[in-house]
Amino acid sequence: MAFGFVVNGKELAAVNSPSLLANDKEPWADGNRQKIYTPPDYIPGNPVFIVGQTGYIFGSATNPPSYGGVTGWRTDGNRIIVDFTSPNQQAFFTEFSIYQVQTPQSVSGTYGIMIQNSVDWMSINSAQRLGFVAWKGVVTINGQWTLPTVQNDNTKVVYVRCDDPGVSVYHSVEYNELTVSRDNGSGEPFRTTANVQVVIMNSGYYPPTPSGYGMVIKNPAGNNTFTSDCEPLLWDWRSVNVGANPDDLVDTGLARPMIPLAVNAFMRGNSQMSGGYYNYYSCGYRFNGSAVQFWRADSGRKIQTKWNVSTRWYSSQMPLMVINADHYF
């Protein structure tokens, strides 16, 4: 990176603060398949992203598979417009959080420490506008792993990466778990063992003062808004749209990308069972170098049906935020 300074062995630049704007459970969409949010703390122009249980697979033995939930979002002034699959319906089995990332600000003055391309930490006057890394680690997951509980746990953001391109990582929001699976020889997923890099961020609190040595930035009220003990979000405004089909390897432009997992796709298994039935699975994500792709997972909602089985998959193609694993590991 061209600008910044070193904290805990990492050079910082594009230092940002994610802040929670809203959390919604099973919202209703209007006649335009939308719900409009006007969070009082949203700053127009700031990028917005959505994480959590953004969708669900519907269907049964007598009904074809379908996806219901979030398909995308955009901003218009102080409004955040979230798009859904169906008009005048409730998005059952969804629960998601809307976050903003504050854009870099100009800092005035002729002395002191300045972080280039960063939010102005001294101007932040609300804990709701602050967000940091609450936990990170490389975890060997044997099938499934319960995520650690952090402050403001129900609205946390979970970024992951797995270097094994055959492993699909799925975030079960309901059970606070990550699961890892890969396909067997018949094209059906099964639980496996894999090493997964995990970064958990949360929002809504002033960071504590470091014990011993460290650096602190305070606002005029005397609250800590940045400390060297709490890693910030390092993000260069990069995002990608999910592919239209599971074979789409969507390149992120980063050698080792991490993404916050979404539930926004389903995929059929390859094995036809007795009576012409097939399994349909919720999808996690696989990582292949700089690219990501959705792929069936042995977790989440699964249905068996013989109806409309020529539809092998669905993806909402919603955008995904992308961060660089090399900043954190």
C-alpha cells in the first residue's frame, strides 16, 4: 500500500469503520418488490452492504424449488432500497443487517498523525458509527464449527476464506455456525474437514483503551474512536456480483479475497433418486484463487422434489463486499 502507518505489524490505509444501520426479520415487500429504509444515522453517499440470512429455499415433494428473499439493494439520497423476489409478500425465514461504510474524509490541521484515505476518527460522535474486528483466526473445521459470541452478536459480520477450491463454506445464521462440505463422486455434498480463515466484525461501541502501550484517537467528548488494539475495516470499496450459475468463477481482483457469506442461491444435486426425485441444497461459497463461486452445501435448507428438476440452480446475483485476507492474516 502507498499510504498509512503500521499497527500490530500491518500497514494501514483505506481505514474504514462499518456501522450498523438496521436489522430486520421477515420484512414485508411492497407492490414494487421493495422495502425502503431511512435509518437516521445513514450518511448519503456512503456504501451500503447487507449480511445475514438474506434468502431461503422453498419447495417440497409436490412443489418445485424457488428462492425467496433479498435480490439486491441501492441507495437514493437518504433512502436505502432493498429489492425482494415477490411483491406484497413477507420474506419468510430471513433476518439480515444493513451496514454502511463511512467514506474517507478530509482532515484539516497542520500537525499530528494523519491516516490517509481514512474516515476522520475525531469527528465520530456516536458509538453506532464505529465498527471493528471483534475476533479473527484460522480454524480447522471438522464438518461444523460454532462461531464465537461477540458484543452485539446478532448483527455481526462474518467474513471467510478457504484456500481449498473444492470446499463450500456455509454460514448458518440461525445456528451461529460455519459448515464446510465438498461434493462426493455422485455430485452430492457431504461434510468435510477444512481450514477456514474467519474475520468477525461488529459495531456499536467505543473501543477500550489499550493496556500498557498503544495509540488512541479520541473525539472532542473524550471517547475512544480508534485504538491500536482494535483492528479496523480495511476496504478499498471493492465488491462483486454473484455469478448467474455455479460454474461462474467471479474474479475479485485480489489474490486472496474474503467475503461475508450470504444465503442467496440454491443448487441441485446430480443424483436422481427413486421416483425421479432430486435433492436441492442451499449454497455456500467456494474460493478458487482470486475468484469466488456459489456452490451447494450440506447445510441450511434442503428439499427433495421431482417437479421442475430441469431447473438446476438459482442465484439472486446480489453484490458481495470483498476484503483482502492479506490485511488480516
